[in-house]
Amino acid sequence: MARVCVMMMKILMIMAMAMAMNIAMADPIAPCYFIFGDSLVDSGNNNRLSSLARADYFPYGIDFQFGPTGRFCNGKTTVDVITELLGFDDYITPYAEARGEDILRGVNYASAAAGIREETGRQLGARITFAGQVANHVNTVSQVVNILGDENEAANYLSKCIYSIGLGSNDYLNNYFMPLYYSTGSQYSPDSFANDLINRYTEQLRIMYNNGARKFALIGIGAIGCSPNELAQNSRDGTTCDERINSANRIFNSKLVSLVDYFNQNTPDAKFTYINAYGIFQDMVANAGRHGFRVTNAGCCGVGRNNGQITCLPGQAPCLNRDEFVFWDAFHPGEAANVVIGGRSFRRESASDAHPYDIRQLAML
């Protein structure tokens, strides 16, 4: 009887190992993942730029397996979480480091301080604007054609990839609501500014479409008025969000939803979806305890009121209970929050998280 039990145990162990190997060897549900964005998802493209918008120093990356890489977080960003959920065995390489056949897995073009408008973020130094990121992608596409050897093969391959775009935050944070540096706040109403951004955004989406992109996930702007930086500057009690900024963000997001609907109705060979980062964030804060968060209005790392007046200083010791903070620094969510946002972007928890598809559904279409 004992020998039978031992044999059964061995069989079960072999079966478990086989299942684990199958899981490890399974292909991602999309062959590649192309990422366009700003500091929320930058993974190192700003490291070699002459810019104040850099995070290639401790304590950034304190909880990331590779240490400080240029990610504006203590650990994983939302796109790192989505990359894992898509089934990739490694994170998507930043454009600054992408070489050879590695680009067939996708490329991360995101750049901290980047905006939809060209001048956005200029007070922080060099950055790669949305148009610049798309131009870099066009260069990548030509390399994909060379690797696969045929434009039709490349087009077929790229049509299965996920393209996530998350820009616009800096156009408000480092442009529209920064009157000492920019005149847009006096030139445009919130509605006309959002229209301008959407028109520029549309131009870049068309270039991407003309270069083979067919599966687009457009990430809405979060509630910028609730960031520790804005709370430090504009909140009387340090907890009440700046509704003036959040209202402008909602106007942009509403127009982004309409843009998704427009493209879905007029480009039948492509699929577009909207990820409601604003709504996911609001729900996460409103139900903080359910997600294990204790602090929703201050950075784990930073200087001044709400740890939001200056972002993490080089070598600064961050808080120890990092998973209890929604925000890592003055502007950016911590890994714990990114796990929630990335997870709900990939597989929606409620119908309002994504419209009309979540990223998992988009990948499988």
C-alpha cells in the first residue's frame, strides 16, 4: 500500500511539473505589445536624456527585481502588470534598448514628461513627445518588415499585436494648468483644449493604423487633481481633490470615448477600446480598505506637504509600508495600485472599467 502511495505521489508530481511546463511554455495571447505613454509607463527611455524627468536612481525600483530602471515607481508599472497577464515571460524592452528580434515582442516607447502637444513638458528638459514616439514606432515597423522579410507578413503579424496609448496627463499637469510656463490655459477653454488634444491624438492614431496597428487600447487620464502634488498645492485640507483639474480631465476622457466609438464605426478592420483609468482610480480610493490601502492622499516617498511638493530625492528612504499607499511619489501610483489598475484594465471588474472591451478581450478578437 505504501509503494502504491509513493507511486501515486510521483505521478502527481510529474503531472504537476508537466502542467507547469505547459503554462511556462504557452505563447502570449498577443504576439507583441507596443506601449506609448508618459512617466506612468516609461521603463527607461528618459535615462539617457538631458531631463529632470528621470527615475534611474534609488529609491525608485526599490521593490523591482532589476532595481532602478527608469520606472517612476517602487516596482511594477501598469503595463508591466498587463505584460505579465498577456503571458509574456519578460517585460517589454524600452525603445532606447530594443535591438534585433527582441522588437518582435513589442517595444515600450513611453517617455516621462511627454504630451500630446509638442511643447508639453519642455520646462523639464528633453522628452519624446507622442509624435516622436509614433515616429520611433514607424522606424520599428520597417525593422519588423526586414526581419520577417515581407510587408504582408509584417502586416499580418502586427495586426495581432496590442497597442496601448496613455497620454494627456502632462498636457494638463505640465501645460494647461501651468500658467507661468504656458499660455494654453488662457488661450483655450477646457472644452476647446480637449478638442485640440483629441485632434492631435487622432492624427497619430491614423499614422499607427497606416503602419499596421489594428488593436488599440486608449488609456484615459486619471484624476490628476487627486495626486499628492495637486493636494499639496491646491487643497485646503490636504484631502479634497482639485475639481477644476478633474473636471477638465473628465472632458478629455469623454471625448476619448467618443473617439473610440468613431474609429470602431469607421475602421471595420480595426478594434479600439477605452480603459477607464479615472473610474478605476476613483473606485480604488473610495474602497481603499478592500484593496489594503490606508493612505490615499500622500506619497510614500517625497518632500513637503502630502509628500507631494517635491518628488523622491536620490537616496531618500521611502515609507516601509509601501503596499498601504496608493501613491508612490508626488504624481505616480505605487506598485500595489498599479496591480489593481493593470489587472482591471486587462480583465474588467465592472462594466465601466473598459469600453467596449477589456485588454484580454481585445487580444482575443
